[in-house]
Amino acid sequence: MKIDSTPLNDNKMRSNLLESNELMKKLASGKRINSAADDAAGLQIIDRLTSQFNASEQGIRNLYDGISLAQTADGTLAGVNDSLQQLQSLNVQAGNGIYNTDDLAALQDQANQLGQGINEQLSRSSFAGQKLFDGGNQFNFVSGAGNVTLETADLTTQFNSTGLNNIDVQSASGRANLQSSLENFSKLVQDNRASLGAGINSFTSNINNQQTQAVNLAASRSRIEDLDYAKASSEKAANDVLQQSSLAVRAQSRISAERALQLLG
């Protein structure tokens, strides 16, 4: 007596086992494509989208650095502007006719300290080790879709050229010259702050565009790469049933073979 199709059943079991292992690997990773064997063309597209996504994310980080730099520069100029306003008030105060020589000398000391403080703020202001207003600078930030440039002026040199490093509040002519210098340099500071504000807006706009692009790239990659859990789980359950059925059939065939041998014996 000959008992049938174990080889066929074994092949079916091996096929079910391989498919079950493959489904388990996909369920564990959450990805439909884990190697080129799963989908060679899809894997190449995923790699390109991942490269674009990573470049977009780095570009966003670069732009945020640009915002931080612009905010640092604007903070310096805000401090300079406060000092200029104090110096202007001091200059007007020095014109009070009731002050004697000693009073004016005391005001002169205050004015000198304010002028020195402004010069130090401008010359020392820096970001990541790079001077902002001492010599001026141009900063380029690669955004992934192009470059965004931010410029800072050489305000240290311009401050010294206006004569604000040589203040005189003790004479009428000195106060007149100081008032003119303060107006000119205050206008310069305000113009630079406006430019920095425009730069921050430009960075923010570019960040919004880059974030939209990054979201679209991630969604495109997800549609190709990510696994449909519901479908894969259903396939895994069906495959497990087939595998158990194959095991049951094989076990039954062995029992039948043993009984047949017993009868023949």
C-alpha cells in the first residue's frame, strides 16, 4: 500500500513558512519594502525621496540658524538704540543753564561711558564666533531650494566716523555736533534693524515652504514604503491557517500510514 503526496505537502508547507516569515518581517518593520527583493524600482524611488527629505530637513535647520543670528544682531542694535536715546537725553540735560562746571564734568563722564558702551556692544557682538558689526559680514544659508543671504553692516567703523567716540557735552557747539551725530547714527541703526526684520521674515517664509515640501516628500515616501497593516495582518492570519492545515494533513497521513503498516503486519 502506497501513501500519497508528502512531497507535495512538504513543498506547500515550505512555501507557507517562507511567506509567513516574509509577512512577519514586514509587520515587524512596518515597511512594505525592506530590500530590493521586495520591490527594486520602489526602493530606488524611496532612496531618492529620502535624500530629498533629508536635504529639506537640513535646510530648515540652516534657516533656523539664520533666524537666530538675525535675532542676536537685532538684540545688539536694540541695546545700542537704548544707549543712543540715553545719550540724547543726557545731551539735552547738559544744556540746562543751572549746571556749573562740576555738574557738566559729571555729565561728560556719563556721556563718555555711554559712548564707550555703544562701541563695545558693536565691536563685541558675535554669533557662533563670527563678528556681526565689527567689519560687517555676509552670511549665506543653504535652504535646500536655494540660498538665503543676510548681511550685517560695519557699524563699528561708522560709529567711530560720526565722532561719537569723542563726545563733548560741556559746550554748546559740542552738544550741537553730538545731536547731529546722534540723529544720523540712530537713523543708521534703525535702517539696519529694519533690514534684519525683513531678513527674519524671509527666513520664516522659506521655512514654511521647506516644511510643506518636507511633509509632501514624507507622504510620498510613506505611500510607497509603508505597510498596510490591516492587509498584511489578514494575509498573515490566512497563511497561518494554511500552515496549520498542512501540518494537520501531514500528521494525518503519517497516522494512516502507520495503521496501514499495522494491518499489513
